[in-house]
Amino acid sequence: MAIHISSSTVTPSFSQFSSIPPFQSLSPPLSLSSSHSLLSPATIRSLNFSPNRNNPTAAVIPKASSTATFSPDVTDVLGEVNIFTASGDSVKFNDLWDQSEGIAVVALLRHFGCPCCWELASTLKESKARFESAGVKLIAIGIGEPKKAQILAERLPFPSDSLYADPERKAYNILGLYYGIGRTFFNPASVISSFLHLLKATYTMKTLSRFEALKEAVKNYTIEATPDDTSSVLQQGGMFVFKGKELLYAWKDEGTGDHAPLDDIFDICRNAVPA
């Protein structure tokens, strides 16, 4: 299996998210302004990002997950989950696409107040026509109440007919998506680690390009889209491709912003469409 290393980056103004628990308990808010003094150059250089038994914040090399790790009946179990439209109507998961031969890309965002998820949602919106022209239904699900989904739909904006809310993280639990402080803040795939790499000046042009895309995606961002249950900010997302009830592709985000490559997903969908 190919190893995927994400070139994630950070939000243009990290300090605006410091009021969300557990940010408050981790460290003072950081800033990208030229006047910041919270992290000295010496402190930044001393940070260790390499996996190490003696480093409790170290994590494994991120990689895409395999469909082999999922139960054959995962789609049936998932199909009974009730989620909500952005307008608040309850809908079963198995009603989101044709369960016989329909092809669907299901993107599970972290939560509606996650800036990296606004970036992903913006990319999905730009790719929606491409997928639909190939006969593929694009579905985005986020954590939070329907009113939080509505905020993203209106302010990004994002088509509300493709956006759903899973406030209790039921689908995330069934699919075994990662959860916890380590995955959210300290995994090498996380944008938090990439933020510190950026301060160390070890970034690449790809990192800077994504930074610009993220900055554009969050220009209308509001922290009000964060779920009322703030423990949800520790949940990671993922991306899945289904053909009917068959799971063709599975990606679990190893860290915050470690999104699946859409070009690869499009190729999988195109190969799944009958000739």
C-alpha cells in the first residue's frame, strides 16, 4: 500500500480558534503576525517531529486505510444511521444514494467549525460538477447540529442539498474514524504540526499553495459553526467511495487536514462506472 504523507498547513489566523476547548488547556494562542514572541526561534528549532519512543507526541507515518479492514456488512450497518439535512430533516444513510448500483463519494468532515473542513468543502464544491458529470453523487457530512451545517452552507457557500449533519458522530464511530488529542494536534499529518514546520521554515511550495487555498476558503469563516458539544473538535474525518453497497475505497484522516487526494478518488469512480 502506498504511503501518503500530507503536506497540510495551518489556518491564516490560528489565534481565533484558541477559545475552543481543548485549545485553552494546551497552550497560549499562536499568531502568524511578524510581532509574535510566544515561540522563540530556539524553541521552534528544538521541537522534535520524528517518531520516537521517548516522544509522547510522536505518531506513526500517515497512510491511507484499506477497505480490507472493514466488515463486509459495514454498509448495511451504516445504512441504518439517521443523520440530518442542513435544514434539519432526518434522513437515513442508505437513502443518500442508490443502494443497487449508484456510485457515491462520501466525505466526512471533522466538524463545521474546522477551518480545514471549510477548505475541503470548498474543494468539494469546485469538484462537484466533475463528479456529477461522471454519474457520481458527492455527499459531505459534518459533525454538529443542522444549524451549524447551515452556517457553512450559507457562508462558504456550499450546496445545502449535498450537506448533512451527524451531531452524535454515529457514522464516524461505525467507520472507525480516529479521535483524540494526539491525532488532532500532534500527528505529523496534522496541520498543527505543519504549522510548527512552517515556523521552522521547512515548508515547501506545495505547503504555501495550500496555505493560500485555506486562506481563501476561510475568508467568511466564523467560529460559531463549531458544535455545541466541543468534545467533537477531537474527531478526525475521512473519505469513502461506494458502489451500491460495495465499499470501493476508504481513507481515514490521520490528522487534522490530512484529506484524501480527490484525483485518485475520481479515477476510482471513473473505473467503477460501467463502460
